Amino acid sequence: MTKKSKKWLRFRVITLLLFFLVIFVVLISRAFQLQIITGKTLKGLAQKQHTKTLPLIPERGLILDRNGEKLAASILMDSVFADPTKIADSRKISAELSAVLGEDRRVIQKKLSTSKHFCWISRQISPEQARSVQAANIEGVYLIKEPKRFYPNKELAGPIIGFVGRDAEGLEGVELKYDRYLKCQSDKMLWGRDAKGKRLYLKESLVSEKPDKGYNILLTIDSRIQYLVESQMKEAINRTGAKGGMAIAMDPRTGEILALVSEPGFNPNSFFKGRPGMMKNKAIADCFDPGSIFKPFVAAAALEEGVAKEEDKFYCENGAYHIANRTIHEAQRKKYGHLTFREVIKYSSNIGSVKISQRLGKEKFYEYIKNFGFGSKTGIDLPGEISGLLRPHQRWTNVDAATVAFGQGISVTAIQLITAMSSIANRGVLMKPYIVRGVTDQNGQMIQEYRPTAVRRVVSVATAERMISILTDVVGAEDGTGKRARIVNLAVAGKTGTSQKFDFGSKRYSSERVRTSFLGFLPADNARVAILVTLDEPKRDKWGGVAAAPVFKNIGEQILRCYDSRPGDGYIIEEKEILPQAPVLRLVTADTPLPPAVQPAIAAAGDAAMPDFRGMTLKNVLKIAGEKRIDIRILGSGWAVTQDPIPGASIGEGAVCTVHFSRGN
């Protein structure tokens, strides 16, 4: 071989090697791109081609009251679905399913007469229906478990809890507001598909990717208090013939809502059967003229600004006071001459309140109304709150300023009223109302806790204490308008109110259509609970002191039965400084730890110490008593209120404990 031939051969070999090297590099690069760079994307595309995913309803977390009682839970129910391509005789199968499920045969047949591989037949059927479907063993028809929201107490706290839709999305109330905590990632049902899109091994290849449950929501609501307030409101509505009513019980020192009632309520289990508007929480979503229960805030502002003193006298014009083209009258056409500042509130004089507001002036009057929280949302953690209606003082005429002084021409919400009155009970500090105490995981560990929030100081401690004294006189004095709210051996502070409703047809306030109210707190000198009661358009007993005050009294008395007001028994006093001179007394329920003096004794005695049954349900009492071999004597029904022997007492062989249960009525 010549030298030239050898060079040519070497050149061809090198060229060939380089060619193969380039091909190798290209293949490696392409493989790297497919496997590493775009592998995840391609894998996803492949899965979409060969598998199908159906999202299922996720299991939501629990909603619990402050004592741990379940107010909302999820239960597993069977749902029926089908693969129409596997059903040979849709007419026959639809008739068979119709007989079992009680649904229209034609609707089922239409679902089965398609070329699709999936359709829902019926969602969340009864256990009896599920057993019948399973026994039928129909090819192409399957069952799968889905969680269904269940509210064990039916109408109890319905407007607070709210409800969810078929897809388990919160639609109202706490279910909506805390939806992000309650719901979790959806379940998924997976199955394979061949190259033509046909489903493969459906029955065998069902996979449920079960996620964790959602978080639990712990409310400030006490279901015992909620139940008794609802019961009292229903009775009052029936007695007076009212269209409806609202009531709120609130701890004025913390802002915790203990009960919130809007009647008529609804059953969240069947919310779809209710009338439009029934499902909203009227206590935060409706506004109205407050009437005379607004007068304490005018009085507090005047005292704070020093423009009036308790001994000052106001001439009340013998029942008719002319301002511009308007004549202001007293309620029930009463005629007063000179009244002291204290008497203006005790007798609920409209004209006296107008003259107090005139000393303040429009600008200062408006400033205090805003500071008490009117005209703005309170920020309560529920959806749908409105701010009410408060026009700027620059747009007030002299008549406007006068009518606002006795609660006419201003629209407020129930939650604003109870929050404002609570600021007086709380020695001048306005607290933000809230309904959720915390969010816990499935092990009960707190992951988010909500604490009392002081918004601002509205009036001084001295002014608040003077107002408490005046409001106590409204109830305690024999000639006070709120005397029907008295509770034996307990000082109660409060104010009555009757407001005329505006008739948009005649464009004037109606004397027939009224709202009667009572707003107060107890015990007056160391308030634990503030309560608002308001009845809408009662046909009988149309005055706040006659219709609403007795309801306040009944609610207050029954709350005291639920929680003994003696320190260390039912209420445990815990002082906490929110703002200077504003100690907070937190309401602690009966199932919280006992006072320090008792707790170590029980811990040391162990199984030899009598448990604290108070606040428990009958089921829980029997469970714990069984574990400790204690015989239980049961009196009444509902929740454990008292027990004998007391918690911490030593127990021996054959111990017997008498437990008294009550539902609060």
C-alpha cells in the first residue's frame, strides 16, 4: 500500500470515528434531555394518556364548641357511579337502579346511554340502598365512599356554623370563613386506559389516595348557652307573635362570643330547603335603628367630655320639643318636666337625651359614636358582616343630630351593639369580638390560637363606672324601665329600647311596626356576660321593658345555672391586663383545670380521687366512671352541672357519685 493510500485510509477512519462520536454525543444529549430535563413533563403526559383521575370530596375537619362538643363532622357515605360502556342493557339496569335508589328511571337511563366511561348515578346514598346496590352485583356499576357533612345538633348554632355544598366547599358561616383550615387535599380515584382510551381493569385498579383530614376548629361558643338562648328566643317569639329575633351573649372582658342566635334559624343538614335569606347571620348582616338602647353611649360621651354631670338637670319640655320643622315626643306620650342626668337614662327620656347630645355638639357626638364602633365593621371572624349606616356629621341637620341621640336615623348591627355595651362593662375598653378560639390538628395540638384583642379605650374607667351605676339603676329602681330584667340577689345593668321601623311606602316611621330590645350585662359591678335581646315586629308586648327585658332575665338566670358565678367553682377568675386599668376576667368553662389548690390534690391521689365530671356529656361521664369503677347516680339530662362527692374527694371500693345533668332550661 502506497503512502498516499495509507493517509487516505487513516483520514477515512478518523472521519468515521468522529461521525460516530458526534452521533453518540447527540444520542446521549437527547437521552439526557428526555430523561432528566423534560422527563417529569413527559412522564406527566404519559400518565394523562394512560390514566384517568377523578377528584373526590375531601374529608373536612371538625367544628367543636369551647367544651369539645361536636357541632359539625364528616361521615362516610356510599356513592354510586357507573361505566356505561360496560352496560349492555341500559334500559333494564336503569329500571333496576331506579327501584333501589328511588330516582327517575329516565334520568338514570340517559346517564347510562352514553359512550363515556364514567358517570355518577347517585351521591351519598343510605346504607340500606348501598347494601341493595352491592347485592345486585351489576357489571359496570360501582360503589365508592365519600364524606358527607353532618351537623348532629341540627338547628343549633346553624347561622354560626354555616354549611357546605355538595363539593364540600364552605358556603356560609365558620364553614366558609375557615374553609382553608377545614378542608384538605381532595381524594383521587385513578384507573388505567389503553391506547384507544378504553378503561382497563376498572374494578381492580381503583386507587384512593387518602389524604389527611382537615384541621379542627374550636369555637368560643358554649353549646349549653347557645341552646338555652335559642330556646328562650323561640319561646319569646311565639309569645309575642314577633317575626323573628336576635340574641348575643358575649364575655365583655375578652370579646368571646358565648352564644349568637338569629331566629328563625335553619338546619344546616338541609339548608337547601330553607327560604332565601334564612341562611344569613342577621346578627352581623342586618342593620336597624337601635332606639333607646343607644342612649347610654350618648350619656357616656357627655360624661367623658365633662359637658354634663349626674346632678345636672334637663328640662324635658313636658313631652314636646320643637326643633326646626320637627317635634320630638317622649315614648308613650309621657310628659316630663325637669329630670336629672341619671333620670334621663332611667326613664329613657328622648328629649333629655337630645339635650345631652346638644351639649356635646355634632362633631364630638359623631366622634364618640365612631369610637364605640358604630359605622364600622367590628372585625368578627364571620363572613357577611356589614358596617351599618352612619352618615358623616357634616351632613347632619339639627333634626338628624337630635333623632340620632335616641337611636333613630342611624342603623347599627346587633354585634356592634353588644360590643359597644361590653366596652362600658369592661371599664371603658372596647374588645374585638371573635368566635373561634383556635385551630387544632387531628391530635388536638393547637396550631393557631386566637386571643383577646383590645381595640381602643373609648371612655375612662371613672366614666364607665358612673355609667354602670346609672344602668344598674335602670334595672334595680322600682320605677326604672328595665325592672323586669331583675335577677334575685344579683346586680344587673342594662337599658330598654323600642324603635319604630321606617315605612318606605309612607316614607315615615311606623307606630305599629317596631323592634323591642334589651341590652345589658351581669353582674353589674364585675361583668362576666353581656347580653343583647331584640325582637322584630312583636304583635303583643311592643315595649322593650315588657317584651325583651324578661327574656334577658331568663337567659341571665340560666347562664348562672350553667356556670356558678362563685370564683373557683364554675367561673375561674383569671386577671389579665389588656390596657391600663382594664383587667380581663376570662370565662372558663367547667371542664377546664381546677384551681391550683385543688389540682395537685387530685393529681397526687390519682385513681383514688373523684374525677371532675362537670361540663361533660352523659356518655363521657359513664365512660370515665366505668374506667375508675365508680357507680353513677344520674339526675336530669343534658350536661353535668353538679356532683356529689365534689371533685378531688377520696374514693374507695364501691364508690357512688350523684351527678346532676341539665340542659339549662
